[in-house]
Amino acid sequence: MTDRRPLVLASASPARLGLLRQAGLDPRVVVSGVDEDALTAATPAELALVLAEAKAKAVAVTLTEGELVIGCDSVLELDGQALGKPADEAEALARWQAMRGRAGVLRTGHCVIDTVTGRQASATASTTVRFGSPDDAEVAAYIATGEPLHVAGAFTLDGRSAPFIEGIDGDPGNVIGLSLPLLRGLLAELDVRITDLWV
């Protein structure tokens, strides 16, 4: 058995950390400090990838112990627009008024950097989310919890808005914040087996 490589998650997301831990991984969290609003891209999928790569790179340059760095970022694509975290309750309300009864695509950029070799593997996962039609009172109650202000698209699949999601097409982990099958593939590109990172 080889020595297990140290793993770092370049994200403050408790949902991403939870997914990794449930999959047998135990990364150290190092928040990147990247100014997400300063970055742009031509499409929502490209924006998610640009953000993930920026976060991973910002953290990777600070590390010195041969870590593998995972950076992720999610945006909801609706009507061709990339929707991140809403700025305030009014924006969260406008989002839900636009989303209910419709479908959007959750795009999550993933970037893995091997700090030993400097090699990087990146890709974006996409999952279609079909929203239900919560009434105005339900939306107001949800916004009052504060949850939608902290997540891309103003919703979660594993939180209080779960009853408002009719279904998804694709990887549910991607909607929560990280696609484990995609992560496995990116690690493989860097000649790392995910099973070698299990704790």
C-alpha cells in the first residue's frame, strides 16, 4: 500500500466537504479567497470552470507538502445566464419566481492540481434540475431561512428547498456541489486512483 497523498479542498462549501467525507476522503479545507465577481467567461459552463481553476490554483501555490488540490464552483444556467449566489433576499425571490415550474442546468466546474508535478485536470459537470412550483408563501418561508443566500442558484438539493425540486437528470452529487464520478476521472488523468485516497 502506498502512502496516502494529502488532499486539500479549495472551497468553504460544507456540502462539498460532506460529499468527499461520505466517499471515504478526508480533505483539509483551505479557502481560496478568490474574488468570484472579478472573473468572467463566455458561457455559464466556462464560467464554472474558470472559477474552479482559479480557486484550485490560488490554493495550490500556497502548499508545500505534495498535496492534491480540488477546486470546484457551481452556477445555475437559466435562460443562458449564469446564476451564482443571490446578493440578497430580493434577488433570491426573483430567482425563485423565474425558476419555479421550469428547468435549469446546474454547472459545476472541477479542477484537480497535483502540487508535486504541477499537472492539472479540469472539466465541468452538468445536471438538469426540474423545479417544482412552490407558492409565494412557501418561497417566502424558504428565503426567510437564509439558506438560499449561500448557494448557487438560490437552492439546494439536500436542504430545505429539496421539496421544491421535482427531479434531476444527471449526477445528484453535482447539484450538491461536486461530481464524484468526474472527480475520479480527473484524478485518473493525473495517475491517481481515488481508492488510494480513502481513509
